[in-house]
Amino acid sequence: MKRIRRTEANRTLFDPRVSPAFSVKPGESFVIETEDALSGRLRDESTLPIPENLFSPGTTPPLSNPMGGPIYLEGAGKGDLVAVNIERIEVDAQGVTAIFPGAGPLCDSIRWQALSRPFTKIIRHLPGPSGTTRDGTAILREGVSWPLAPFIGCMGVCPEVEIETSSMGQGPWGGNLDVRDFREGSRVFLNAYHPGGLFYAGDVHAGQGDTEFTGTADETRAELQLSLEIVKNRRCAFVRIERPDVLISVAAARPLEDAVRSAIVDLMDWIVSDYGIDPREAYMHASVNPDFRVRIYQMAPLGRLRYTAGAEIPKRHVAKKS
């Protein structure tokens, strides 16, 4: 199986000028060994998140979230969708979260002054019944734990014109979206703009609360097993996710209500266009169906990052009409 080693997964730009790491056929599985979002610089609690300990101090935007790629998908081109099948995510034995001086929504709080000072916290990852961290446990401290819930924080293909960073880039092509549903068993649809799509992935989180309020989740190294497919001559308004039981439309915008509105409208378009649902019925689902949900994935005020929301509906409510 083709593989990008961790030492090679160090790209911080969605750059179409970079030679592909390798090419894959549709449906061919491959592996990316990812570094954590902080480039492995904070591996113990004595190392604080201050400029001299970070990968690109003084760079605007910061060069963080290293990725593996680009990967060339044979047969994909501009005007197609690249469908990313997330087959396996196995995280490292530890992750890290941090408080960065001057960053985060409470960095200038009078009441919470400790939250303006640098702080590093290591989170242990214990293997689960499978013997791996795919189904393991995160240990914050003695007596405080939860199941690991790993996902890919940053992935996408190269945008059409811009060269975007993996820290601030977001668009219909993917980017730094921190969507908790970019997890095992998901199929993620990205708009392609170049021959081969030119796919990148990195910034794995072993777990994250809704909104990622502090701006840093359980950042971790990981091994990803993925495959890519092509949906010819199709476009999405932004990014879409199909899971075995649900459909999710994603959007990113500021203010947050614009992201929520865009995600709901795109989900309506999806179930009307592909599943034959009457537009009035699709509209009503958002108000009357208790199984309709809105996810607020990322709402941390970091640079020019927009807030990420998702609108979700179970497939059983939109079964294709015969």
C-alpha cells in the first residue's frame, strides 16, 4: 500500500505546483502518517506554547497543521467531485492541547487571567478492545476520561487559483474546517479544480468539543488509511458528508448564522435534487423533525478562519423515491 511517512507529511500549503507524492486509482487505499498540528513541538508539559517553541513564529498566517500530499487521483479533473473515503484513523499514544498567549476568546478576560498565560496539557490515549486507539480512551487526569473520537481536522484539494495555508484556508475544496464528522466511515465530497484533484490531509484530532472554543483540540499524530473516488461532472455549494445513516452539508462563514443558513439550504438542495424530496417537505424538516440537527464544529476566533457548521438529517427520512 502506498504511504506518506510522517517525516514527509510536512506541507502547510494547498499548493498545486508541488509534485505529487504519488498517484492512486479510484478506490485504491493509501496511508498518510500525520504529525500533530503543532509539528510535534509540544510533546511534554514543560514545553510551553510560546514563539520560540513553535514552528513558524512571526509568520502571518501561521504555518501550522502540517499535511501529507499532494496525492494525484487518476481521472479526476476540474468540474468533478473528489469523494474521500475515511477507512481508518489510528491516533498516537498521546495528544496535546494548549493555551496560547493572546489567543482564544478569553485571552483578555479580567476574571480569567490565568487563561492569558501559556499552558500545555498532555492527554494520554489508551488502546481499546481492538488493541488500538481506534476505539480507545482519552485520559485528561485521574478520574476524568472519555472515549477517543478521532477525525481529520484539515483536508482538501488544491483551490482553483489561490494557494491557501493549512491553518487558515477554507473553501468548497476543503481546508481547515475541524469537522468532527470527518471520521471513520465517512465519505467526504470536495470540489476539484485541477487535474488529479491534488489531495492533502493532516491535523488529526483525537477528540474535540463542539465549537473547539479555545482554538486547540486534542492535537495528535495519527495514521490515516484513505481512498479517493470520482463523481464526474458534479459540484457542491461547499463540502458534503455521507455516513452510513446520515447526510451532512457543511458551510463556513462569519457570522455563525450565515454558516448555519448556508448549511441548511445546501442540505435542502441535496435531498431535493438527489432524493426527490418535495421542496416544501425539505424546508419543513428543519423546523419540525427532531432528528434534524445543526452541528457547530468550529467557532474559535482565530485569524480569518470562518466558523464551521453542519446540517444533518438521517437517511431514513429521505429514502429515494422509486
